[in-house]
Amino acid sequence: MKRPVALVTGGARRIGAAIVRRLAEAGYDVAIHCGRSREDADALAADLGRTGARAAVLQADLAALAEVAAIITAANAALGPVSLLVNSASRFDGDALGGLDPVLWDAHFAVNLRAPVFLTEAFARQAPDGGDPSVVNLLDQRVLRPNPSFFSYSLTKSALHVATTTMAQALAPRIRVNGVAPGPTLANVHDGDDGLKREIAGVPLQHGVDPAEIADAVLYLARAPSVTGQTLAVDAGQHLGWRTPDFA
């Protein structure tokens, strides 16, 4: 039986790699997009090959629209028609209103909003009839509880949250579009391990989120034929906003 094909952007490391592994375990062949993490992507593809899954590595700069346009075509050529698109890649740099950098602003919007929307459009053009093709966008729990920290990043994720709903409307009934909004999962380069510990201490469930949980949520949405236009928070309750400020 032919395996379905998934494309995961930012699939070489961290949460993206967990999603790639879970989809392969669930029976998908996976196109792994990477930016600068080519060695990690190649190693992951080799691991999947040893499990019987087919994998292809696609390197592209999501800030370059011409390269974005070629990703779906390259995935189709390598593995066959893509039936699941997971927009996991993200840019995450700190800025604040009052000191915005236009270059950083544009970079966030290019990677976090323009790329997933244009990839979804390209995906829709080639999505096979039947087989319940779908898109899952990786968001952030802050889209459900906005705050002004990481201003450009937060704004792009909020815009992608809205786009998830409107693309679900536009692409129905043929294609479903959903989102996953992670909470405290892995330490980031800005706050480090101590910052992650502080964040976890403030969430209602008092624990962090395992990347495997996010991967499971992606798989659930990929397999839920009656679910579209939804955002699933996998955040240990962080979005509830009770006793859990993201900033002082």
C-alpha cells in the first residue's frame, strides 16, 4: 500500500523533528524542509530510512519567495503528491514597540506568515483528490492570549492564526486547515533553561510540554476528517492566563 506523503517545514530540529518522526512512525513518507540545518536534516532522513520510511531533504530559504514556490514541486518530485503540509518553521527574535527594526519586522513576516500562506496555496493546487489532504500550522499559545513581548513574532503568529481560519474557509470542502499552539516546550536562545523553568512554574498544570505531545496533536489533526479551522492549544494550560503572566 502506498504511503501518504507529508512535508514538514523546519523539520530538521526541535519540534519539527519530533513531528517528522511521529509522522514517519504513523506511516507517512516525509519531505524534511530545512534552512541552515542541513546536517541535522540529512541525519534525520537517514534514521527514517532505516525504519522503512522514505524521506527527502529539501533545503530552502523561506524568506525568499522564489525558493518557497519551489518547495512543493521538489517534494512531489522526490516522494509523490503531498497530502499533508505542516508549516512548522518559524523565526523567533526579540523586539518591542518603540524600537522596531524594519528589517527584522520584514524577516518575521516573510518566514512566519508569507511562507506558510504561499506554501498552502501551492499545496492546494497539487493536493490529490481524495485522501483528505490537510494543512497544520504551528502557532503559539500567545495567539490565544496576546501580549506585547516579542512584538513582531507575536504579531505574525496572530496573523497566521487568523489565516488558519480563513484558509480553512477558502479551501473547504476539499482541504482542511488547522493549527497547533504550543506552550513551554524547549528552551529558546533568548531565555535559556532558566527562562523555561520560570515559564513552566507559572502554567496551570505545572509542567512543560514534551515535543512528542505536539507531534501527536499534529497527527490527530491530520487524521480528523471533520475538524477544520481549529487551533489546538498544547500548552499545559498557559493560554488560560490565570496566574501565568508572560511578562512582568
